[in-house]
Amino acid sequence: MGVFVFLPLVLPLTAWPIARLAEQHLHPRTATRLLTAVAAVMATCSTVCLGLAMVVGTAQLPGNPLPDGWSDPEVRAAVPYDEIVGKAAIPALCAVLVACARTLWRHARVRRHAHRALTGLPGTGVAVLPDALPYAYALPGRRRDRVVVTTGLLDHLEPAERRALFAHERAHLTERHHRFLLAVQLAARANPFLRPLRTAVSYTAERWADEAAAQAVGSRRTVAHAIGKAALMSRGAPVATLAGFAAPGPVPRRVAALLGPAPVVRRWPSLFTSVGLAAWCAAAGTAVSAMSSANSAVTMVLILHAATPL
């Protein structure tokens, strides 16, 4: 395997330029999908390579349940600096698995508690809670998706701004933005170098819903006013993997974008632009990461198969 086993661990650095440029130059829908795909693939590849290195490290531990042949020098030679890397991969992979499990558990717990809190309310697509705390968020469900909003927020919005709020949250539900947010959260837990992509997707998913709301109500300025008002008093969604109307973050940039012209929808940016060059760089890094992890996995399987006594 050689150094190929290490490449997926550091190749997420090639996606940093597109994480920033996509926010500014790509349509929010394109940026969200592109960044999520890059993050998911790179996180999977780095986790696979950590697992391969962990096999080598675990085979060196006394009393391990692995076949004795897996600790032969030929197997250890597949990973550079096998004694250090192999043993360091054990706690690293365990930390990744624990962090991802905690993210999934918290996401499921918050959704479960949120649905339980709506028990007794009318089974409509909008749940209005009599709460003085101002907040609103999109709550996906197995049977019915719902928009959760409090009277504390609705009382401070004009009728047109309320329509913008509901259109924004329905866009989150229709486009399944919680899946994108959860995917990049897990990716950032698997590889810390992917955190800029998580931050970028959190922003582009909101911008995607902003544009959908502006198209639904027919006024970009109304959506901008609603976001600005909500940001001054709202506490956002209960968890980062659920989309909120005025989640903490670059709200001024969202408002400024809505007060400007609508973004142009493009499938893929031209190579002869900064965002195009960054996109191709991220795509190349993703492809190399996938090939490196696949090469390492196949090589390791063949080596372990040869080292396992029949």
C-alpha cells in the first residue's frame, strides 16, 4: 500500500478552496450537493484507510483474536512505520466511530423528543407552539414533515414575512436538507479536515431555502426582512442537523445575497474561473482519495489472504 494509505487522510485539504468559493459563486443548490458529495466520499475513504491501518496495529497486540499470520513482517511492511501508525490508528478509528455514533444518537434523540412535544396538536403540516421563545425549524418525519414555529416568532413578523418563513421551512423539508446537514456533520467527525465543508453546507443549505422562499413569495426583499427580524431574536434549530429559519451564522451575508440579483443556475463552473479551478481541484482530490483507498483495500485483502494459513 505504501503512502497511498495516508493520502485519503490529507486529501480533504484540496477541498478547502471550493468550500469558500462555492458559497460566493455557485447556486446554493449546486454548492450544497457538490460539497456534500465531496465530504461524504472523502470521509468514507479516510475512514477505510484508518481501518486498514488499525488491522495492522491490532494484529501486533498480544492476545488479539486475529489470525497469527496477520502479524507477519510481510503484512506489517504494507503500512509505512507500521508500529507507530498501526497502533495510533486504533484509538483514532475508535474516536471516529464514537463521534459519529454520538452525532447520530443526538440527531435521532432530538427528532424523537421534538415529535413527542407535538403530541396533542392538530396533525397539520405546521405546528404552532404557544411559546414566548421565538424560533422556527423544519422537522422531518416518517409519516409527515412539519414546520415548527412559536407564537413568540410569529407575533413579530408581518403577514408577508410569515409566508416567507413557511416557504423557507417547507423548502428545507421538500429538498431534504437535513440529510445534507447530517452527512457533512458525520464527515467532519470522521476527518477534521472536512470541517470547512460542514460550515459551508450549513450556509448554502440556508441560502438554497432562501432562494426557494423568495421564488415562492415573489419578493427577495420580503424574505431578507423576515430573516433579519428572526435573526435578532431567534435561537435557531435545536440541533445542527435540523435546518432553522435564522440559525446562528452569517445572516448578514444571507440578507445581502437576497438584496442582490438571483444567483445563476449552472451545472458545472468553467475551468477558467477561480471557482471552476477549485471545483476541479476538489474533484481530482476526491477521485485520488477514492482510488487510493480502493487500492489500499484490495492490496490489504490480498496480503492478508496470502498470510492466512489454510
